[in-house]
Amino acid sequence: MFRHRRSWTDAEIKFLQENRPTHTRAWLAEQLGRTPEAIKRKITELQTLKFKRRVMKRRADAETVPTGFKVCRECARTLPVEQFHRHSNAKDGLQNRCKQCAVALAVRWSKAHPERFSYNQRTARLRAKYGLSRAQLAALLERQNGRCPICQRELNTRFHIDHDHASGKVRGILCDACNKGLGHFGDSSGLLRAALAYLTKPPNGI
């Protein structure tokens, strides 16, 4: 019922399908000797074809899928709904891929794009732990003129985000040494004042 254009061979289509999730259109175009626009058109055609087949299969299987189960569009297995992550925008409130297939796809993507994966991981940790976006972090660094507010040394890539452990509120960005120093003193202003008194007037009278 649905056929590919004759200008594309089955081998080219297979190559495109296998590599599209992990490579850019420019890379695919270079490998296949085609323009990025041609790659985009073929990807759209394949997605439309896949969608039509999925809709037809869904309609055919709608009456055979038991209540409380769902068919994974990736592996085509009929699994309990607990095996699918939630998706607020989906009609049934669940993702179309099962958890196992979703993890496998994420692993393949992370291996193909290690730099972007690392960047996304750092961004997610920044948001989850400190409630900061990349833009907010950059603004905080700018307010500090790119320097540690304690020792005034220029902050390099090993800076630390200092926060109040009781409230979770971010206080500033410190260098590695100053951050460790506050940590060793347990963020205690009393201990820091005692340390200052000790340095000002040591017991040996030096």
C-alpha cells in the first residue's frame, strides 16, 4: 500500500533508519551522497509511513489489547501500563515506548552525543540541586566579576556553588579552596570568628 520512491534503494533507507536517531542530517547527507533537504524529505516520508502503519495496527489491535495493558511502539510487545513512563500530553497519559526501550534509546543517544549528554546532565543537576538555570548561573558569575568573593581569585572551571544547607538558598560561587574551607568549619560563623581571633592573637604570642 505504501511504497518508497524508486530513487532510494532499500539499503539506503535501511541505513537512514538505523542512523537517523544518533546522527545529524548533514552527516547522513554526506554518507549517502544527497543533500540535507533530500534527507529531511525522506525522513518526513518515513515518519508519515510509520505513523500510518502504526495507526492501522493500533486500530486492528485496539479490541485485542486487554485492559491495563499497552503495546510498545518500539518493540511491539504488549505490556502492563506500569511498564510505561507517564506523559501528560499523551491521550492515555503514557509514553508510547516502554521503559526498557526508552532507556535503550537514551543510552544510544548518549553514546552518540557524549558532549551534549554531559551538558544536559550538568544542566539537570544544576536545576535539581540548586534551582538555577544556566542563565542564572552566568548572571551570578557576572555579579561576582568572575572571582571568588572570599579570596578574590579568578574562578576557573572547578568552581563550586555555595548554598545554605538549611534553607537550600544559593549564597554565591566559590573557588575550590574556599568552598572546602567553609565545609571544614561547618559553615559556622562562630568557628570562623574564633579562627580569626586565633590568627590575630595566637596563644604562643608569636
